[in-house]
Amino acid sequence: MSVVLDAARRRGRVPAALLIPAGLGLIFLVLPLAGLVVRAPWSTLPQRLTEPGALTALRLSVQTATLATVLCLLLGVPLAWLLARVEFPGRRLVRALVTVPLVLPPVVGGVALLLVFGRRGLLGGWLDATFGITLPFTTAGVVLAESFVAMPFLVIAVEGALRAADHRYEEAAATLGAGRWTTFTHVTLPLVAPGLAAGAVLCWARALGEFGATITFAGNYPGRTQTMPLAVYLALETDLESAIVLSLVLLIVSVGILAALRDRWITGP
Amino acid sequence: MSGRRLRTALAAVVAAAGLAVSGCAPDEAPQAAADGRVTGTVTVFAAASLTESFTRIGRDFEAANPGSTVTLNFAGSSALANQINQGAPADVFASAAPAPMTTVTEAGNADGTPSSFARNQLVIAVSRGNPKGVTGLADLTRPGVKVALCTDQVPCGAAARTALDAAGVALTPVTLEQDVKGALAKVKLGEVDAALVYRTDARAATAEVTGVEFPESARAVNDYPIVALKEAPNPAGARAFVAYVRSAPAQAVLAGAGFQAP
């Protein structure tokens, strides 16, 4: 009896060496948010919120981040599967290349996108001449910039989930005659669904906050390419309070959506 | 054991934080030396359009004041004004228009009254050789001509708006850039056909762009004010730099860059 109690107490005691830095970490993350809340101009908040510019930027942000996540899922999940399940020469190099957008300053990513998809870019000139498609300064350009920056988050999360998943289910499916595609859709995907959802949410959140690549590649025009982070940055030029309000709105909407998704799809222990 | 290790780790964190904080203010006591020359770091927040000329003027100032270092921070004037009003440790503010300067003086952050040190006006920056044959503002509304402007919140955007209104030209740009260098970069990259930028910016980039003068720019001339800041970490350096910008050698640099005298 006393042995059981001891064990429980031992499990229950949190070492100070972990608790203190954990607390400091939490404070460090939460304090800037508190700063936003404290400095927000609460008295004029309702009228600022209903300014058409703010809602337009918010709608554009949510739309483009969602489209970017869809694009990342379509391209990123197969890429993650390839990295996790198929042996091929240069796999380590490919994995390193996939993470490049993580370490690249987003503004550099935006310039790089211009050099490829811009009017004088490697592909952009051809796209324009052949299909009449120009991407810079368009909403599609925003989606592209956000996808470039956010896709590594999805690929890494899904690849990790695939590696952690039990191979034997897939092998069992194969011995029962399922092809690789059927195994992928009927066994592998359901198996890694939580990891997939977590990756998609991370990807969406990153896309929603994207600034540097977007303003560089897609420019800034209200209603077309001006997402919330751009609106916040430009409001900061002249009107700090308006920038704070826009930041708060983006924060509340993103946290709200993430919390809702988390309850629904990502069930933790 | 774990307690001691934690204390060591905490001490390291505190020391690092201390370093970061002290890094904001130059640790060599900045002040005028006995002979009146300026030493220490002079931190200058200057409008993006001053990039080339103030880089040169900063070097000349350092040469004239051995022991001094000029640190330059270039951005849109309004963003700089905001940073200063939020307590950024700057010594001097040089704005591309009176409006951002006014926000600094109204917040009580200026040391004395700002003085005008240069004037600038807009040109149409087009790709080198002017492939689209742009000769005036009206040409910018032709179909197939993509235009970048500065956003209205920054001086080059406000000036562009004034000039376009004066010309009676209704223009839909493809992008509203956050500062004049951003607008110019889009022309250099060939992503837009034209941008309204300062004459000095077009002149600094003659390898890639051509500046097309247009008459309405005379209606939107920007005055550039400069001021030493009240909270300047290096007050003597701040005043000396402001005086230097108004001196003949610095004015010659500004004129060479295409600025007009105040």
C-alpha cells in the first residue's frame, strides 16, 4: 500500500528544474499577447472592427491560407510518403531540400519565387506567353507564396507520423493482395490521420501568418493580395492602435479556429 | 545538484539578457571629446530614399570625426517615426516628409525644431531604355502597363497620390509597396512596367531603370526634415550629425544624388 502511494507521489512531484523553465517559457510566450490585449483601444474597438478594410483582409487571409493548405496536402502528403516509405538514392538530400523554406528568410523566398514565376522568371515568362497566366500581384500568387513557406511543416509532420506508424498493417494489406495505392488510401492514410491533421493545422497556421514571401512575391493591394499580416504591417506605419486591433483579430480568429479543429479532429491523450 | 545546475543555467540566462539589454545602448560612453569632436556611436534613422546619400554622408562624418561611428537604419519614414515614438534608441531622425516628423515632434520626442535639409520630387521609373514608351502619367493607365506605387501611408505614396490627382489621372496600381525601395525593386525585377519613385532613387539605379520626368511632380515636392532626438543616447553626436547634414560637403553629396536644396 505504502509502496503504491510512494510511487504515486513520486510520479506527482514535478521537479523544479523542469517547472521553473517551463513557467518562464510560458510567460515568455504569453506576455507579448498580454501586451496586445492591454494596449488595445477597447473603447473604439467595435467601430474599428467593422471597418471594411479589416474584414476584407481577414477574409482574404482565411481563404488563401485554406487554399494553400489544400495545395500543401495534395503535394505534400505524397512527398512525405515518398520520403518515409521509398528507398531511393539522394533521399537525405531531398529531405534537406524540403526543409529549405524553413531556414530561408521568407523575403528571400519571395524573391526566389519572383525569379521563377515572375514575368522575367524561369517559368513565369513561359506561363505568361503560353497560358496567359501571371502569378505576381494576384491572389493565386499569395496562395503560392504561403504554400512555399508552409509546406515543409506539413511534410515533416506527416513524414514523422508515417515513420512512427506500424508497418505491419501495410504489410498485412499487401499480403492480402492490396496494391500500393489501395494500401496507401485504405490503410496508411487512416493510420496517420492524427499526424496528418496536426500537420495540416500547423501548415494552415503558418500560411495565415505569412508575411515576407507574400509582400515580396504578391505585392500589397487591398482585396487582392493584402492579407492580415500585410494590413497589420502597413497600419503600423501610421496608426499603432489600428495595427493592434488587426493583430488581435487575427489572433482571436486563428486561435478560435485551431481550438475548434483540435477538439474535433485532434484528440490528444 | 539539480538546484545548483538550475541556478547556473538561470545565471547564464540572466547574463545573456543583460548583454542583450546593454547591447541596445553603446557601452563606450558616447559624448563630445575635449576638443569638441564627436565620439561614440551616432544612430541615424533615415527615410529609405536617403539610403545612398546618407550612407556616403555617414562615412564622411566618421572621417571628419575620428572615433565616431554612424549606424544607419533605413525604412519608410512613418515606420521609423513609430519606432522612435515606441522608444527605439535613435539619435537622429531624417524623414522624407513633414508628416512623419510631426508625429515625432507631437509626441515630444524631438530635441529642438526640425529643419529642412533637402527636397525631392517624383519621376516615373521604367525599365532601362523605356521599352513601353512612357512619357507621362497618362501613359500609366494604358492597358498592359503594370504600375507599382508606394502605399498612401508613406511619403512617396502620398506624393504620388497628390501628383496623380493634380494630373487628373485615375490609376489602378498592381501593388502598393511599403516604401520607395520596394516600388523601385519591382521595376528592377521587371515585374512592373513603371513605378512612381523619387528622382534620387531612379538616379541611384540608372544601371537598371530610366527616370521619366513629368510636369505634375512639381505639385508634389517633398521637404525632408531632420532633427536630433530628445532621448538620444548620444546627444552631442546627434546635434553634430544634424549640423553636418546641413553643411556644404553633405549638401554637395545630396545635390549629387539629385536632391534639390531646401
